[in-house]
Amino acid sequence: MTGFTLQETNLICLYHSGSLAATIAQMREALPEISEPDVLDTVNSVIQKLELLDEGGYNQLEFDPMAPIGFSEEYSGAADSLA
């Protein structure tokens, strides 16, 4: 199963806004403020992965900053193409 790393999960928890679209929008809004290249790459990676989900898939994710979250099998093939 492919999913989000612990670092990516923590970012999602920071920007989690109740819906998929709102979370992506919050992350995009923060992009101009990010000066660290590694963090910028991670945020862009998370946005790309989130865009593969629909609202139902997003709502199935558990937002626990202490554990990586995974895609359901339905989304794992699409996420593999980002790696």
C-alpha cells in the first residue's frame, strides 16, 4: 500500500481544514511563505497525492500525526506513479 510518509502526514495535520479542497487550498496558500526547498518539495508532493483523492477517500484518512496514513487499494496505483 502506498500512502503518506510520517512527515507528509504531519503536514496534512497542520493544514487539515475539514475537507479535501480546503486542505489543498490551505497548503497552496502557504507555498509563497515556504523558504526551505525540502519543505517546499514535501508540500508540493502532498498536494499532488491529495489531488489523487476524492472527498470520500480523503474522509477515510485518519489524521494521527504519529502514524503514516495510506491510500486505499483504489488509489495506490495512481500514487505509485508519483514516486
